[in-house]
Amino acid sequence: MRDTALLGIRPLIPAVEALRQNDVLPKDSQEFFLHTVLRPILKLQDPVLVSLCVLFLAKYRSTFLQKSRAEQEAFLTTSMKKDTALRSLLIGVCVGQFTTEEMEYYSHSEHQAEMNKRIIELAARRVADALPELIASKKI
């Protein structure tokens, strides 16, 4: 029941649906997992990821706002990779949306490190894209 509910709330991404239907990638590959599981979850969790990063950046507001756009993105990406509390929180927000089958795939040690890396990379990109709007709205 939980798995059905989780799958039901994930947004449909046309490119992902095409990939799923065309059997381009093996269903047990990391790329398949990335596109069919992580991308929809990150899209669903986008407001949560952005809010968590805004809370994190509030601690560095004065110095963060003085940086150039490129420096802001670099600071954010580095923080997401190096700050263990932020990193764990962002990964947890995504992993908490996995179905039982997805969690089994993720929990294999050879997949977990790569998937965590991908989660952080994709989340960093999503938050970086939202930065101008966040700064303009004075949320940071």
C-alpha cells in the first residue's frame, strides 16, 4: 500500500516515461534507476530540497550574498558534498521516498555510494537553478 501511494504521487516526466517504455537501458542498471527513480523523486521533493538549502544558507547570508553567482553555486555545491549534516538530510529526503524494491536496490553497497553522489549532484543543480529566484525573493 505504501509503495503504491509513493509511486502515485511521483510526477511524470515525459522523457523518463519514454525511456521506461522503450527498454533502452537494462532495468537493473544504475542509469535506469537514476532516470526512472531519482529524477521523479527529486522533482517531487524540489520544494523541500530548496527549503533545506535556504535554511542552511541563512547561516552564511551576509557572506553568501556578497559572492558572484558562480561562487554562490560553487559554495552551495561544495557545502552539499562536504557538510555531512546537510548531505545526510538531502539524501534522507530522497531515500525516504523509495519503494521497498527501490530500497533493496539502493541498499546494495556497490549502488549506494554512486546513488548518494547522484542525489547530491542532481539536488545541487536544482537548487542552483532556483538561486536567482530565492535571492530576489529575499528568502536567503
